[in-house]
Amino acid sequence: MVGEGIIKGMAETARNFLGSYVSDERLTTVQYPEERDVLPEATRQFPFLVYDGNDPMAGLRCVACQICEKECPPKCICIEKSKDKKPDYVGKPQIYPAKFDIDLSVCMSCQICVEVCPFEAIKMDTEYELSTTDRFGGLLVDKHQLAKPNSHFHQIHPTDANEVDERLAAEKAKFEAKTKADAEAKAKAAAEARAKAASSQTPPVSA
Amino acid sequence: MSAIAEMSPKNYELIAKDDDGELLEVSMGPHHPSTHGVFRMDVVLDGERIVKLKPVFGYLHRNHEKIGEGTSYLGSMPYTDRLDYFCSLTNNWAYALSVEKLAGLQVPERAEYIRVITAELTRLQNHACLMGFLVQDMGASGTPLMYAFREREKILDLFESLTGARMMCNYMRFGGCRVDLPAGWLAQAQKVVDEFPKFIDEFENLLAGNEILMARTQNIGTLSRELAINSGVTGPMLRAAGVNYDLRKVDHYGIYDRFQFRVPLGDHGDTYDRYMIRVLEMRESVKILEQALKGIPAGPIIDPKAKLRGFRPKAGEAYGRIEAPKGELGFYLISDGSPNPYRYRVRPPSFINLTILEDMCAGQLIADVVIILGSVDIVLGEVDR
């Protein structure tokens, strides 16, 4: 019969339309911005810089090694090294970024900077409502705007953050053990040298 | 006829014909809503019939290949997402495959399974969307496309929880994948896969027997088997013309040999066949997904020899190709041992499938050009690169 296919199709539409009154599964639209979907943990938008402690500038993990600047495919990161050094999370004196700018209008959220960073200093944020009327300056963010505490990282990517914390703690323990061992070895060497010097000063006892 | 053969299409011109009547030249696009992006066709019409059609592309040209020669091997990976932005995971796979051939990396078992699962999910959502768009082109505005997007959304949610992004996934790495599946992902994927045949049934009920759809698509835009082979058409378009050629069966890449699935073939090569072949391919993809989700082993997801920074494959060349949802997607790389490729070439399926548009459209009505173009399944990000 001509028209059978159309009637069958209309029945399908009707089933969906009427079904939307009884089943939530058929109501698929999310009424943004009144409603917001919960984002999955892996979601990434734009990068931010992680800092430890309370002072954003003192606690930045970034050591301005410029690997992310080099690897960034659209080249949206600009880093300038500092002239002086500050202690990092393990206490070693390190260079820090005097300038760390990311142009978010160029960034394509590919996460390569996060993957190549050997210091766990740069991570992906989940903030997506970034529209601005300022076309050029508004999306060029500096290190003060980029710096976010480790607790923020824990909040948005808990699994990742715990892994990173464990890894950093292990590194720190290793470093501390090493410095301690070094210090002990040094102290021992110094003591030995002192002992030697002392023994050389005392006149040999002759029989 | 000599006047027709000699004329070169300009814009909006009336061209005198030998006998009575005039030919009208119309420029369709690049802002025509039916051209799936910024694509232009210079069409010469005799009444409503197509006499000549010249596809004009390049409006979305972004220097993809030249950028690929300037950035590192890893740096090109996120750019491949932007080729065919519906199927970023298959693009990733094709590029990763060619670099793995170049550098001699071995992909672990679990990563191969993840690749198959994500690629087949990509195929499902691509074909679902294509059917929606095609019906939209025919004038059924809204409903079918909305149903298709509802299903696509479920698959994109899976992609987001795995890769972090809905469309620009940037997930595959040379020698494996970037991250392992998060907890509960397989169960979630299983649920989507189990429910997907219901959607295909629904869509078939909605449209496959629809008289208007059949009248609009049957015997429209017929592509002969010989022409399809000679012009290098691949993918569902080639199979709709009745040629049994599927890289998953022919090329034995990845682990497709382990799965039981059939290659659906068309008979007439018209637009209706191209529409139905997508429905059948989705059913086969669901079969592959069911087997892959059952058989996925535990283990590492990346070759330990692979490294992110300072990646320099030895000098040589490699061509990696896969069966992307739109056809054969290949990446050709020449390495001179430096951190970036000496030559980086993409063989995009929809660009090559588009070259026979004039042969399919000649003699058809102008209203049918829109649906013939829709059934080719182009994405301008890939056509123009």
C-alpha cells in the first residue's frame, strides 16, 4: 500500500513524542544554563599551573624548562626564565618562570603540554565558560591567572591528582633520603678526616 | 553541443545554446546550507537538469600538510583530529599506524582492542549522523537528525569520559593509547552497544520504507561499478556500487582478523543503496563491538619503546591506511631522521569520493544534487585540509 511507510514512520515519531511524557530517557535535552551536566573526570578544557602551599608564586611547580613551549603544536605558550632561583617542592633551588603566558584563543586543548611536563606543573582545567568581550587581551592569561592550588587539581581530577601526589611524595622521600645520606657521608668523611688529622697530630708512640 | 563543451563556468551567466533555449549557470555555495560546510559547486543548468557541475573547494584550506612538516610527529596528532572532525579517533589511528610502521613500534593487545572499540563507535556515530543529514537534505527537517544526534550524544559521552574531549579526542599515541580505560567504561560502552540496534530499528521503521524517501533516492545519482573502481572511490560508496572491498578484510590491519563480520554490498549504486549500506554497516559494527568488548584483555596499553619527547624515527617512508567511516584514510610519511617528517601527506577519503560528483549528477535535477552530495558523506575539514 502506498503510504504505509509514511504511516509507520509517523507512528515512530508519535511513540517518541508521547513517550517523552512518561519516560525520562526520551527527554534528552539539557536545559543549559539552568541545568548543567556533570562532566566526566577526564574532561579537559585549558591548561593551568599547579602550585603547592599557600603562596601561588612561591609554590609554583614550574621550573621554566620550556619543554611545553617547544612541544605545544599551535605555539600558544610563552615562557621567560627568571635570573634568580627559588627552592622547589623538594627544596632544591630552581629557576622559576618570570613570565608564563598562555593565549587561550590559540590553545586547542590537546593536552600535549601536560603529557610532556616532567614536573607535573601544568594540568588541564575543566572551566569552559570563558567568553569575553575583549578579543585580544581577555584570553591572554598570565601566570597569576594560571596559578591554581593543588587542591583545585584534586577537586577536578581526583584520581590523577592522587597518583601525581604519590609520585611526587616518593620523589621527595628519595631526594630527602639522598640528601640525608649525602650529608651523613659528608659528616662521616669530615669526622674521619678530623680523626685522621687528630691522629697525625698526636706523636707516634714509640716502643 | 560544442558551445557546452567549450564554455568555462563563471558566475551567474546565461549561456546561449546551439538550439533554442538558454543554459543558466548557478554558483551553489559556499554558504549554501546543504553543502555540508564551505563547499561550492558551479552548476550549469538546462531548465532544472544538470549539464555541467564543477566542484570548487579550498575554502577551508588550513595548510594541514605543511604544518605537519614543521611540527614534531607528536604535534601532528591533535591536528589530525581536525581533518574529519566527526571521526577524530579513526584519524588518530591512521596517523599512529603510519608512524608505527615508520618507527617499527609494536602495539600491545589491549591497545589494539581499545582502538577497534573506539573506531567502531566512531563508525556508528558517523553513519548515524550521515543518515540524519541526508534525510535533512531531502527536506525532513529536524526529526531524523535529532534522533541521530541523540544516539551520537551517548557515544560522545563515552569518548569524553575516555579521552577528555567529545570531538577533538587526541587519544592514540605511537605504539598504543594515551590513557587506560577508566573504571566502569566497558560496562557503559556495553550498555550503549546493546541499545544501539534498537535505534537502528527505530530509524529503519521511521524511514527505510518511506515512499517519499524511496522516490527521492532510488535510481538517483547512480554510480557504476567500473567508474567507482577507476576513480579510486573507497568506503561505503564503493561497496554500495557492489564492489567487495573493505580494508578491514583486505589489509588485515590491527586485529580485525579476529572478528566475525560481513561486508554489506549494494546492488544498484544509487543514493538509496548508499543510504542503506550505512544502516547495514552499523549492524556489522555492533557485531564487532560486541565481540571486542567481550574479548578485551588486561595488560599494558603502550609499547615501552615508544617515547613522547625526542621522538626521531630512522630515515625511511611509510604508508598507513585504515578503513575510516568514509573510506580509505591513509597517511604517507617520509622521515629523514629529524624530529619532524620530511613529507607528510594525507589521503582523505571524502576528497577523492567527491571527484566523481559530476558523473553522478549529470542529467539529474538540481534538487537531487543536494542529496547526491549528502550521500557522498563529505566533511570539508578533510576535503580541504
